[in-house]
Amino acid sequence: MTEGITTPGAGWRRAGGSDVAGDGVRAYSNGAGRRRKGGRRGGRKGRGGEVPMVEDVEFTSYYGRPIIKPPVWKSPDVPLYLFLGGAAGSSAILGALADVSGRPALTRVSRLTAGGGSILSVVFLIHDLGRPERFLHMLRVIKPTSPLSIGSYILAPFSAAAGATAAVELLGWFPRLKRFGGAVAALFGGPLATYTGVLLANTAVPSWHAPHRELPFVFGGSAMAAGGGITMAFTPVAEAGPSRKMAVTGAAIELAVVHRVENGHGIVSEPFHEGRPGTLLRAAKACTAAGAAVTVVAGRRRAGAVVAGALLAAGSLLTRFGVFEAGMASARDPKYTVVPQRERLAARQNGHASTTTR
Amino acid sequence: MNSDCIVIEGSNMAECHPVAFQWVTEAKARGAKVVHVDPRFTRTSAIADLHVPLRAGSDIVFLGALVNHVLSNDLFFRDYVVAYTNASSIIREEFQDAEDLDGLFSGWDPDSKQYDQASWQYEVEDTPGGGVAEDDPAGAAEQERLSQHESVKDSDQAHASGSGGPPLHGRAKRDETLQHPRCVFQVLKRHFARYTPEMVAEVCGVEPEAFLKVAEWITANSGRERTTAFVYSVGWTQHTVGAQYIRTASILQALLGNMGRPGGGILALRGHASIQGSTDIPTLYNLLPGYLPMPHAVQHQSLDDYTADAAGTGGFWGNKRAYAVSLLKAWWGDAATPENDFCFDYVPKITGDHSSYRTVADMIEGKVAGYFLAGENPTVGHANGRMQRFGLANLEWLVVRDLQMIESASFWQTAPEIETGELVTDQIATEVFFMPAASHVEKDGTFTQTQRMLQWRFKAIEPPGDCRSDLWFYFHLGRILRERLKDSTDPRDRPLLDLTWDYPLHGETQDPSADAVLREINGVGPDGRALSGYLDLKDDGSTTSGCWIYSGVYADEVNQAARKRPGREQGQVASEWGWSWPYNRRVLYNRASADPDGKPWSERKKYVWWDAEAGRWASTGDAVDFEATKPPDYVPPPGAKAQAALSGRDPFVMQSDGKAWLFAPKGVVDGPLPTHYEPAESPVGNALYAVQANPTTEHIQAPYNREAPSSGDVFPYSVTTYRLTEHHTAGAMSRTLPYLSELQPEFFVEVSPELAAERGLENGGWATVVSPRAAIEARVLVTERIRPLRTRGGKVVHQIGAPYHWGEVGISTGDSANDLLPVVMDPNTHIQESKASTVDIRPGRRPRGPELTELLEEYRSRAGIASGRMPVGGRVAVEGT
Amino acid sequence: MTTVSSASPAFTGKDPQNRLFGPLPDVAAEAGYQEDHPARVGFFTDTSVCIGCKACEVACKEWNTLPMDDSYGTRDTLGLSGMSYDNTGQLGANTWRHVAFIEQVRTVDLPMPSVGPPPDAAASRRDGIVDAPDEAEPGDSVVTAQTSVLNAEALSEYDPQTSQSGDREIRWLMASDVCKHCTHAGCLDVCPTGALFRTEFGTVVVQGDICNGCGYCVPSCPYGVINQRKDDGRVFKCTMCYDRLTDGLQPACATACPTQSIQFGNLDELQARADARLETLKRQGVETARLYGRDEDDGVGGNGAFFLLLDEPEVYGLPPDPIVTTRDLPAMWRSAAAAAAMMVGVALSAVLGSRRR
Amino acid sequence: MKTWLDAWPVFRQLTGPDPLGRGRAARSKDTESVVARTATADRVVQSVCPYCSVGCAQRVYVKDERVVQIEGDPDSPVNRGRLCPKGSASKSLVTSPTRVTKVRYRRPYGTEWEDLDLDTAMEMIADRVLDARRRYWQDECDGKRVNRTMGIASLGGAALDNEENYLMKKLYSAMGAIQIENQARI
């Protein structure tokens, strides 16, 4: 007797609101064949505010509310941490190699960059904690499943070594220890620059998680562009050849991989183009490309090196901000959580029925 | 839980009684049908199988049509109806029905706006008495005459008749074939003949299909094998014809044979922890404990007057004198003697309606000096909060006892009328004492829950600071008064000085023993031991009992209400948890669960039965609501009195004829049969009769209580007020708590998308709701759970839902929906009509200050209503009733 | 160092014991509770019998002494959400149980006779009554909608939280959401301090004396459960009343729930109960019913707190196919290692490729 | 040294059965000593919910003369240990910081609340009762004996105990006050 109307979803539409017309059976995916508008009535923003209308999108949600929680990480603390850690990491590598290859000026600049960057990054990281006084709890356990735990065991020796190296570089003490410290810092420099990609990717934030293979390369490339750029700017041009090469290569890698991030992941690539993160990333690309170009064209001149270095550093910084903001945006809109998961489910149902969720 | 079908009407059980609703969900899981009849689709509707949206104030048509359906399709439970109801009784020839007089019954007096009920009586057998002995026929007749006195009727007869019907005299003529044209059955049939599914569609806005579905379900689930239950609460009582709503359901349930049987009955869900207790042991002007009426000056100048009506009547009310004397002995102890009429003269006498709203009108006129509010917040919780505030502002002194600061105590600071200038703080003379109260865990005592069960609470901790229990407050107030008067020779002070007022005191704060009070309520016998029940009460002054129906709660010197034997160790009835009056019976009138011969109607619905071998009644666990050894074939001998005058086949032991009353020959002041009248303020005309609204409705005409004309277009929408799960009544116990406030943080109204479109309302936005009494602002929740209803002539009625919890004080604040309501009252109960009145709604917030008054004046003048302007301070006289 | 090698799946991706992903028969043992740990416990939230009373929300807050909700909870921003009867909005640091309300409507559009009042019904009207003005216009949608009326046979007698109401069916979905206590919990995996840990009961709990508020767990939860309390800095979420469990009591929410929508117990028993309940509903024709979080083959290895839903998960604000982020962590580590190596390579070639001048 | 090391979860990770540090190894000091408030209560008192009329039984846990928890009593055949949101908020109700615990007094035409001693307040109320009782006394009304005062009215909430209602009605009747009403009317 109930036949005919209890087939899943037959005719249900979201009720309420004064705008109940034209509900959609608009299949974004070929799931159950029923999609309501999401976000018809978003949450009211404060007392007396009006009810914002989210534009029509073809998926279902709970009053347009996000499904996952957007990260509570603060801006600019965390993007700055990412930037500084990257620049410091790549500089440490450069510094050690410059030392070995006998480039004292570059060595000195790189060590100072690495040391200064690492100390500053630690400051920003601690500042971002809800309970900064408990920073040392980071070393309470060592968890391979936690990029931040592993990151802490990278950052701690790195910042100790790079900081100490920079300090003795400035004070001129213990020259032998310098080389050892520099080597230790160089050893952790690469992981420090790239683990942050894992840090972001290893979350449920759609636009961070989807490009999880690319993000370490983006951050690695960006780190080299920044480290190369900064050292190039402060090193006599004669010794700064490695900086220029690393910067240009890093910039090229950054631009190439960011392009893949921006285009290779369907709907979750969207936030990288749109809104504030889109603007930031466009600016980042412009800076990075310009910086690389100036490096090539005018990098051997003092002024050119300074301009190029600044541009590259700015590009790297903007990339971090852009990626950070894109992730935040993707977390705030349930569309980026629901749609890819729906597609995945649909694909699985079409593929092999045995794994359908019960 | 034993029901096969549950009709919830006039109640939002899942929201207001969620924990009790678990039993409904269990019945449903076992296959019972659940129907919810309500203007709104609520959380109850969501769980129900069928939600029937009906227009607020039209329930009698819906229920009456069910009665008609049952009668005209011969679906009633004939054996039950013939044996256990008054269907076969014959009514006097003079009786004229509302069908004959277009909405009025015979006996109407247009001047007093009251009925003379003489023509509604049974035609009596020629041999007077029949089997009931009349001790004092003349006295009874005199009482009969006086009972029709205007001021007596004003004073709330239905309640005064207590848990049974009012007394009747003589034995009615009966026609068990139900064919006699004047037998109740035929009268009923004629009366409800026009209550058809089509009429339901026109008046209630309910589709005939939905109606027929309900009819089919309740009839299919009634009879020998199955039972249907009805559940109601204030959705029925808070109407100008509230008592008649319940009467209609009772008629239906009696016809279907669902009374006194497991899974049957009519369940009244009451709103407060001990609101049942507050009527059993009433703080009500017209009642003494145990539903004994408050003596009326015209009727009751002596104890003999007072008990004359009961002297010759059957049923347990026949022992009224014993109950009354035991009460007087409990109160005045040794001072009460047979010689002084047991101090009957000490009891103050009433002379009419002294109910709450009437008293507030008196306050506004400056006729009342002092007012005690004990755990009540009338400026939010009662209809027409503005009237309440004017009342408080015209007192000499006010004592408020509560846990939190409430609007009714701080009205001189926070009343909306301060903002409009109608009240001025430093011109308000009222002296206010806020006396902090103890919470439920800070005192011993019993609550009586909705199914008449008393449960004892043990004191957990001492109350903080100056907080004290009400027991403490009233005991010590009494103590001080008695000390002050101890040298008085004024006879007026004797009632206070002779009062038994010595309870054991405990602890630092000298808290009186609630246990001792409960024992006094139970009563003691001549041997000084606690009585085991009201059958032991005597009218010679040898027994005491503070409330006869509670007698037995302290049987065997044990606090029976404090029994806490775990439910899982007991059967389904769980009769060893707490104590139910009377005599720990859990299902009232359960004799009706067996057929006249004492056999269960069916094995499936077995509950009590006559065990012939043992010579007594047996049951599945409950106490039998019948004399334990009275056999089914008992026939009362001539001269039998009280319960002995009822036969072994009369299950309704509180009624004087032992029958369920399909037709009320007495006691209901607005007619012997339920008749559809529109609410006092209605968006439509009465489709059934020329009489628009209940002719006996009580009004208070005054500037603060203007009423809107029906079917007007200035106030075109119907509004209904209600509660939410997340809050409690006037909010003192919920709006002050963060966890509850955040769940429903703001006052809102619920409207349909259609009305929202019509008036430009936005979900989440503001709206102003205007009635002739007040304009209030609320957030808007646009929802399809509220739907417009199409009534007669295609007229679409929009309904607005307004939860009434909010006021100016607390964590969550807002305007009070009750400010909208008129004070118009059911003449039987003096309960106001909260569930249906008319308003207008417009987008945006309301004006502030004097502009608000102007807006209301503008509305009133447009609607052709007299001015509602109040002088500063608010003292005005009532213009009429 | 067997322990180190057993920690390696995070890096290698070789995970024969399903330590990162996939079904895990004994979560407590995996977390180091070897012998005699209690059975894994959980919640089965049967939304089909939920009446939306929110007792769970309040009982939870009373027991755990949580502050008022921070999305709407401070006095100044206390306000109506406009989302049906839901004013707490979502799970968060201060709301560990959250009841969602979704109102849905459908018209019963089976062919059916027109059954309005018969045309001659007016004959029963009595004289002397002013007829209500006929406001209804022919095309009035309300009126036409109502005359189309319901087909009594179309009543879907068993559809929970659904009721025929006039000519429409209204469904008011109410569901109490809670932390899922995943078999593979993203929050727990990413916590760098060990503040989040798995208890002997198999539940996932934050240790307030450890958490330093790094916030990493917040975006790592695929359900958006855990959150940071702004004024405190630390994160909070449902503990399944860990303290009560140690005293042999049920969690506060399950204790209070009037209709047993929230059931607490050993997870395997709950799963069996849920399967039976689903079967009953399916047999009654409730085809929209489905279990959510019950399947141990899903992206988080199944939930310790799972649900019976009547619509798609996203309707309730739940992700349709959540996956623990840790599943992809080995790939990420490899990628990071490769990127780090790349950096060294680039730097090396940059140094070697630059002539010293 | 051993204990010091043992307190470092990394050491426990490396030596114990929880190499990933997700369970036993990560337990903190507070966790090891966790205990439920119900377990440490001094006494448990049986009570009844004060909100609606269903009469749900409650258990009140008391520690150091303060209520630390109120929850449903599983023994009750009425509610089987379950409570609604209001009943669940009972602890907040009795421990509310906004509860008024001192007598408050507003003098005629006053603009602020004032403090008042409890005993003084009782005496003042008694004064006013006796005064109003006398001034509004009626021996007769329309020639009929009524023996009452019309100057004192009362309105009781329906969360009053039966014993309280009983004393109220008894005292008011002895006083001669008749305008005694209750929420039950509403």
C-alpha cells in the first residue's frame, strides 16, 4: 500500500522559507537522483543581520553549513611560518653547500637567513598555539601519523642547529662547530621545507587534501625560490650564482606544480581560482614569474638581484597565503566536501557494488 | 502503552511531555496507530502516523463528527453502552436541544446569561428513591433550588462536583432498547446529526479523507478486543468551551467502550509537577481538599446544608458528610465538636466568582490590598499580561516567592508599560517582598503527577541563604499571626487561634516536617493511628483527614508515597512505586474492564475480573476500583446509601448513578451536550448555529481587555499559543538557565510560507503581532508545518503559532505572547482561551514608547473597538461582564 | 626494534594490520591495551525515533559542565538561527551532542478524486449567519492544493518522522549528532602531543592536561566534530563520558534520551541491533532508511558512534563518504621526501653548475 | 631514572605495545586518575523532577553539601531513568548563580531593590496580613454570613508540594481569605 511513494527520495523537497519554488531534481552526480538546493537559508550572521543567500549550487547540505570545521590556524601566523620555514630550509641547504664549495659570503648570508628564519618561524608557530606555554608538549610523543609531530622533530633540531650556526656566524666563535651545525641544519632543511606540504595536505580540507602529492613539491619549489631570492639579494652577485640558479629552478617548479594543483582536481581546484585566494595566487604567480625573469635578465646586477629577490620572496609568501586561504575557503563551503565524495561514491557504485555503504 | 490506537488532540505530547511519550513510541513500535490532531505540525506530529491539521477552536465539530460517525454507522460497543452508560436514561419532555433552538438549550435566561438546568433532568421513576434512600428529601430539594442561584453557578460548579458527577435524586427511567425518542442515546444521535465529514471540512478545514481515516482507525481499534486512548492537555482546556471539548471526547470514548479499560481512557497531560496535586488539595477559591466544594454563602449556612445534597445520593459521594467532618476535625481538632457544627462556621464562604482573573480586575479597581505569588509568574504566564501588570501596580503589597527574579516581582522596573508611560516607577505604591524559595531538592514533600500518583521527594541539601520552602513560609507566617493574636477575644480570630498548627520542626531553620503534614492529610482514626483509606472515615468527628481522597497515603503509618521499589522488579502496573489516589488505583473505574457479569471483555484486554470462588475481585496487578467483595449480581436493597446504593454492575463509582454520562443532566453550566461554538475571537462565523460563541462565556470588559469582533479584517488571523520542549511555562525555570536558553534563544512566531508571502515576512526576520490588547515583536520562522486551512465558502484561514515563554528578565528575553490574549473564560472552569484568538501580523519591529500605544489605538479604531487607553497608573473600573 | 618497524606503515604505506586504514577488529589492542581490555563501546543513534527534544544536548552539558554554545551562545549574540528548531547549529567545542532539524515536504500526487465539500453543502448552512467573504480566487494555490487532497491509501504508515498532513506529507527529520569515535580517527592520528588518545573502551578522548591548542585535529576530522574553545585555547569534543564509563555508568546523553534514540552499549551488540532495526524498517517499506558509519569497510574503518538515517547523510550535515586523511599519509611522506631530495638536488646542481668567480 | 623515563611517553612508545603513541602510551596523569562525580558523591538522594507533570524520578548526587549531579532514576517505572531537556537541566536550576538567595525589598514608590533581614520581612508581612484582613473583613454579604476578608489574594504555582498547598489552604481559610488561586486554573 505504500508502493509508489516511498521510493527513496520521491518528491521530497526542503520545506520552509518563503522561497520554496523550483526545487531541483538536478543531478550533479547520478546518485539517488534527487538534489536539493544547498544553503537556501544560511546561518544568520549576528543579531539583526539578514539571512544571506548562498548562490544556487547543485548539491545538498544542512542549511549551507560547512561539514568540516575550517582550520583554527591563524593568519598570518601560519602562512608566515610556512614561508619562513621554507626559506630557512632551502637556505640551510644552500649554506652548507656554499660552505663546502668555498663561497664565504653566500655561506654567511644563507646561514643567517636559515637561522633567522628558523627562529622566527618557531616564534610564529608557538604564537599560533592555543596554549603557547605548552609548546614542549610537542615533544611528548613521536607520532609518525602526525605531520606536526614529525615536523616538531624536524623543526627542533633544525632551529637549534641553524640558530646556533647563525649565532656563532654573527659572534664569530667556534668556527668548526659552524660547519657541523650548518650540516645538521642542511640535513633537516629539506624536510622542514616540504613537510609543511604534508602538514596541510594531511587534513580533511578538500583543497589541501586532494593535491596531497603536489603540495610538498609546491612548498619545496616555493622554498627554493624564496631562499634563493633572499640569499641572492644579500650576497654579492659574484658569489650568488647558486642562489640564482636555485631560485629560478625553484620558481619554475613552483609555477608548474601550482598549475597542476589549480587545474587537476576538478571542483576542489575551484577555490584556487576564485575570490581572495584566487587573487593571492595570481599575484603570487606574477611575482614569482617576474622574479625569475628578472633573475635571468638582471640577476647579475646588484639592483636586479635585489628586485628579483624581493619579487621571488614575495611570490613565495603570496603562494603560502594563497594556498592557505584556498583551503580555508574549501572548508567553509560544504560543496567541496559533498560533491567529490558523491562522485567517489557514484564511481564506486558503478564500479563494484560490493563496497557500497550500507 | 496497551493501546491499539492513540489519538493525541489538544496536546503536543512529544514536546511537552517527552518522557511520557516514550510509552507512545513503544505502543507505536508494537503496531498501534498514532493520530495527532493539531493546528500545527509539531514534533508529536512527526512521530504520529497521521497529522490532522485543524483550525484552532473547532475540535467539537471534529469530535462530534466522530460521535456521529459511531452512532449513525452503529459502531458503538452496545453491551458496554447499555450497561455502563446513561444512554438508556430518559430525559424530561421539556428538554430542547441546541438543534431545536439554533445553538441554545432550553432554560436559557438572556438576562443573567445562564441556564436553568431543570429541563435537562432525567424523567424519574414514580416511586421516589427507587433504591436510593432519601434521608432528607426536603433539604435536598432546597439545595437543588439554591444550586440554580446565579452566584452559585458563577462559582464554578463543574469543579465543585469533584471527581464524580454532581448528585442526582431519584432513579431515572430507562429504555435499554435505546429506542425511546427521549432516551439519551436518541437525543445524542439527533444532536450530532449535522456533525458530518462535510461539516468537518467546512469548519475545521480538515479533508474528509483524513477525518474518515481517523474514524476508521478509532472504531477498528475499539471494542472487546481492542482499545483506543485519547490524550489531551491545555489545547482543550484553554478555550471558552474547554470543558465541553473534554465532554465530547468522553462521550466518544464511552460509546466506544474505552473507559476504565487498559489502553483506553482519556489521558489529561497536565503541565506542572504537581498541578494535579494542586487541584486535589486545591489552592483554588471554589474547592476544599478532595474536591469538596467551598461553602457558598447562599447555599451553605450550616454543615447540614452543606451535606444535604449528598445525603440521598448513590456512589461514594454519598459519604460527603464524613469527608467534610474529617476535614474540619483535621483543621480545628478539639475545637470542632458536633455541638458547634464542627466549626463549619469558621470556613469562609464564597458568594460568586472569585477566580484569578476576576481578582486581578478587582486589584485594578484597588479593591485588593495584598497578594501572594508562590512560584507563579502571571505577567508572563497568564493571558493578557498587561492586565496582570496593572493589577500588580494597584496593590498595597505583594509577596513573591520564587527561585529567580521574575517579571512579576520586578514589574515596577521592567514592565513594558514603563516604556509606554502607562506606568511610572516612582508612582507605583506597591510594596514588594521577594522571598527566595527553596528548590525541589531542598525540601521534603510529595508531588502528584498527571496520573494521580504521589511521589515523595527526599530533601538532599539545605537551601542556600534566605531561601526557604513554602512549607516553612506558611507555617511560620501562621505561627507569627497566632502569636500576635494570642490575647485576642475577637471571635473573628478564633479560626486562626483554634487551628491545629503544631508540626515537628527540624534543623537550624526550623523547617516543619512535611511527613507530619502528609500524615495529617491521610488522617487518623479514634485510636490515633493513621487511617488506611477513606472508607474508614466517619461523620461523627471520630476521624480526621485533611484530604479524603488521599487517605491511605500514610496507611500502616508508612509513607506510601515514598515507596521506591524499582520498576523492573514489578509488573507493568508497578503499584509499589509511589501511591495513587484513590486507594493506590492506577486505572480508574477499572470495573468497566470486565463485562456486567464480571468477566473480562476479552482475554487480550483482561485487567480486573470477579473471582467467584474467592468471592472477590481480582486483577492483573492494579487495585480494583470497586468494593472488593461486591459481586456483579449485587442489587442494592431498598434504603441503601452511598456506594451501597450502586449495583454490582455500576462501574463509575463516583457518579451518583454509577454510569458514564453521555448526557450531563446537571453540573455543566453551558449545556448538557457539547455544542460547537466559535472562539470568542474567531476569523469565521459559526457554520452550525446562529449563536456565534459560547453564550455563557465570561468576559471582563475594560480598556485593558478589548475584544476583537469575529470575522473582522483588521485582525484577520488566528493565533494559538503553546510551549516548547526547551522551555517551561513563564520561563523562570528555563529562561534563566544557559543550557535551555541557548536551545530556543528568542521569541518567535511560526507562519506558513503562504502567510509570509502575503505579509512580506522573512524567515529569521522580525514581525510585529498586533491584537486589540497588545503589539509584540518576534522573530519569524517560516515553515510548511503551519498551513493555511480552507474553510466554508473557500475562506482561507491563516494560523500563527506563538510560544509564550518569554518576558523581560533572564538570559533569553523577548516579548510575551500572552500579552496578546483576551481574558475570556470557560464558564465551567474560569480558564481563559489561550488557544484561539485573532491578530494581525506585519513585518518589522514594533514601535517603542508612546508610539506603541498609538499604534494599538489606531488598530482598535479601525476595527471599531472602543479605546483601550489607560490612565497613568492604570486604575480603571470594569465596564461590564 | 620491532616497535619502530611496526610504526613504519605511516611512512611505507605497507599496512598489513590496517593500522592506518581499513577494518580493525580490536582498536583497543592496536592502541596498546593488550589483555583484558573492556569491549569496544559505542552509540547507535536511531534517528527514526528521535523526537528532537534535545535532552541529549542538555544532559551532556550538565555532566561535562560545558559553557554555552559559542556560535550562538554568548548573551550578545544569542539569537534565533532560523534553521527550524536548531539553534545550536553544529557540533563544536561546547556542543558535544547536536540535534539537527530538517523540514521536508512532498505532495502526495497520486491520482485521486476531488473530494471537497459537495456543492450542496451550503444547504446545511443556517440562515442568519453572515457568510464569510469569499476570498478564495479560482487559481489560489492554497485552495487548489487542498482540494486535490490526500488519497487515504497513500498514507505511508511506517515512514518514521513523517506524517500525512492534509494533502501533503511532511517529514521532520530530527537527528542527534555526536563524535563518531572512528576506528581510524583523523584527530587522534594528527595530534602531535598525544593529548588525543584511544581509551581502553575503544573511544577517542582529549586529555585536557596535555592539549596545547595546536588545532591540527580541527581540520583533520572529516566530520567537523572537534573544535577549539576560543577563550581557552584547547580543543574539546565528546568523550563518550569516559569518566562515567570508568564508574560503570552510561554516557549522560544515552541515559537521558527519552525514546532510546540514543543507545549505548558494546559496539558489536549495537551493530546487531541496528541491523535488525534496519531490516524491520525495510520490511515495512521504509526504503529511505540506511545505516551510516556502520560499515567497517568505509573510509574510517567504521564508527564507534553510528546512525540510522532516513535521508542522505549530507542532508543532516554529515559527509557522504568520509575518509581518514591518514590513509594517504604514506603517499604524502613519500612525496615530501622526494621533494626534499629534489631540493638538495637542485641546490647541489646549482652550486656545482655555478662557476666561482 | 627509570621512572623519570617512564613518564616520557616516547619512552613508553619505544618500549611498550603502543608504538604509534595513539593509546596507552599517550595517557596522561589526569587520565590515569579520572573518576566520575557520581562515584565520589557523599550521598545519593531520590527526588522527582519539578518541571512537567509526568513525575520523572531523579537521583540527586550530593558532595560537600552541594548538588553535583542530577539524573534520571532508572528504578522509576515512570521514566526508567530518562529525562527531557528541562529535567536534564535540573542541576543548573538548583545551582544557578542567578538564583536569588537573599530577601529583596522594594518600598512603596521605590526605584531600587533593598536588602531586608528574613525575620524582619516575616514580621512585616504578618503586620500587613493582619491589617488587610481587618480592613477588608466581611461578616456578612447580602445578608448571608460569610466570615471572610476580601483584602488578601494568593496565586500559587503548580510546583508546590501537596503538603505546602495543604498548609496554604488551611492557613488562608483560617485567615478568612478566599481569593486563593493556582496555576491549575490556567
